[in-house]
Amino acid sequence: MSRGTMLQPGAWPGESCAEKPAREAGAAALEGEKAVAGGQPRAAVRCPAEQPLTVAASPVAEHRLRTRRLSSHGSRAQPLRGMWDPPGLRHKPMSPASAGGLSTTALPGKPKTPTFLHYFSSDGEEDMYRAADEIEKEKELLIHERGSSEPRLSVAPEMDIMDYCKKEWRGNTQKATCMKKGYEEVSQKFTSIRRVRGDNYCALRATLFQAMSQPAALPSWLQDPELTLLPEKLISKYSWIKQWKLGLKFEGKSEALVDKIKESLTLLRKKWTDLAELRTAEARQIACDELFTNEEEEYSLYEAVKFLMLNRAIELYDDKEKGREVPFFSVLLFARDTSGDPGQLLRNHLNQVGHAGGLEQVEMFLLAYAVRHTIQVYRLSKYSTEEFITVYPTDPPRDWPVVTLIAEDDRHYNIPVRVCEETSL
């Protein structure tokens, strides 16, 4: 297996490959536009893209409206809409109107005008231009989709990987060319792609779906009888775990934390066991698809995986404190100002997954250790560099199964499927 080198520490925090949208003409016309920032953050406005954007007043001299784009969606020619609407907001955004005086709706009795929101990526590059009427139409589609009795898809049906690339990346910009070449390289190994719903569980969803759908035996760690005793054991030892923030799907429910986490771990074991007992890969894939349309069960699985991540973090931190040898990523994990110990990791990072953000790059290593799977990611924005294929962890145990993902911007992950015959031989 070809593997890339380990990420450089400086490249991890929030790095993304922001592609200019297909509407290059509109982008060029608005190149010199400036939005005067004014007022404090007020009402939250959801951007109807695959993942919501944080709209905030920028402190830079030009006072332009900035956003840190956390998905690859806004850069593409035409987004796939409807079923990818996330269940909650990533951050606490302010309205574009309060930030810079931009309006996304027409005044009563007056026709709508094609007002554009001018977004910027975290590195200042122009990120997205969306017409107000387009936003309104998409909102109508999302409302219609929510009212539908059809199950929401967390992982879309497969499609030809190069057809997907052509549909998403139509321009000839440097970034579009990078994406196209990256997809061409991936297509030498995989013929199809499955798009993953782009909410703040994206990394967990893509990894867990791939791991559970593979025709492999039940992992030994899931057979450990001590697994479901972890919540009570850890919470009795570390009282700060009571600060655990359940996912949006479980807010308002009075279930005790220990019981909920135990229930989630039990469900993870049961569902994975049921899948492992299926005799054919086709039957397993169908059952896995069905599991990931049941939102309550699906999000319970994510609570279980997050708790396993916390458990591994505690183990690694204790080993480090006792002077034992630990993986290098764990040194970096606890070197951050926001995660100096497992308690801070929980409050500032794991609690945000599913609410205000997804996993950072360093946390992908922790995810790999939690589910004991090697996570191999084609990072398309890193095409032609040593980081094009990144493996989490960099030197995994030989007996760990491998899951493969595709990332365009280190925030959103899709799933490549159907290994080419010449590759599998």
C-alpha cells in the first residue's frame, strides 16, 4: 500500500483547499467589493450549503465579510442539495445583514434582487458567491425535503467517480485542475464514489460506515465484555466527564449520561455483530445502508465512538504523564492550548463534534486509535505532494483493517468504492 507521510504539525489546524466557485464572472465583478462591518453578532443564519458557514465580522483593515469555510461544497459548480442539509449549526454565526449590511431577502412588496454574499476562506481567498434568490430557492427545497416521509440518506448511492468529478469541478482554475488530477489518480484505484452527508459528524460517519460495511470479522475490541462498563468506570473516576454534551438528536432528553453512553456502546456492538454475521458483501452493504438511514441509531453510534476516543485520549495522556512511550500525535494533541489534558479535549473539541465543528486533522489519529482501523485518506488538495495519501496513524499495526476516504478540504470526507480489478489482483 502506498502511503503518504505524516502531516506536518503546522498544517493541521483547520487547513482547507478553498476552490473558487464556477461563477467566476460574478467573482471577478465583485473583486473589489468591500463590506463595512458593523454591530455585534445577532441572529444565526444558516447557509444552505452542505455544511453551514460561520459568518462573522472581520477585523482586517478592509472590514470585509469573512467566513472560514468548513466544507468543499461552496467551491463547486453545482451542489447536490436537499439530503445533505446538516441537523445543526457548527458555530454561532451572525447574520450577514448585521455583519456588513448585506440583505439576503427582498423587502415586502418589492422584487428580490440578485444580492451576492461575498465570502472568504480562512486564508483570505475568495470562497463563495451566492445569489439571494438562489438561497431562497434552496431553503424551499430543504423545507420540502424535511417534510418528506422518505428516509434521509447519510451516504448517497454510488456514482462513477469521474462523472462526479466532472459535475463538481467544471472550471479551469488552478484549484479545479488540482481536484481533477486528484480524482484521476483516485480513479486508478476506485471506480465509484459515495457522497457523505456533510454535517459535523462527517469524519465519524465516513469512517464508521466504511468500517462497518466491510466484509470482515467482528473486531476483537468489540467482543471485550468490559466495553459497556467503561462509562460507569470512567465517570466514577473522572467527574469532569459529566460535562459530556450529547448530540443534537438527544438534547432535551432526561436519560442519565452513564445509561445513554452504555446504551450507545451496546448498540454499536450489536449492529456491528449483526453486520459481521451476514454471509455476503451485498447483504452487508444493504444492511449498512439501512442502518445509516435510521437517524436515532446512527447518531447513537457517534456518541459511542466519541466516548471511545475520549477513553483512548485518557489512556494516552496517562501514559505520557508516567513517562511511557506514546505515539507522536498524542504529544501534539495535548500540546494545543485548547486540549492540554483530556478534560479540555472533551470540553473544547469532542463536545463540539456534531454541534459546532467536526474533527481536526490531529483528531483523525485519535479516531483511528479509537476504532483500531487504519484510515487512509486521499487529500485531493495535496495532489502531487507527499501528503496526497495520508495515513492515520502513520505506522499502524499490521492487523488493523484499512478504510479509505476522499477529502477535498480536510473537513469533508466522501467514500471511494469498487476497487478496480487490476488493483485488487
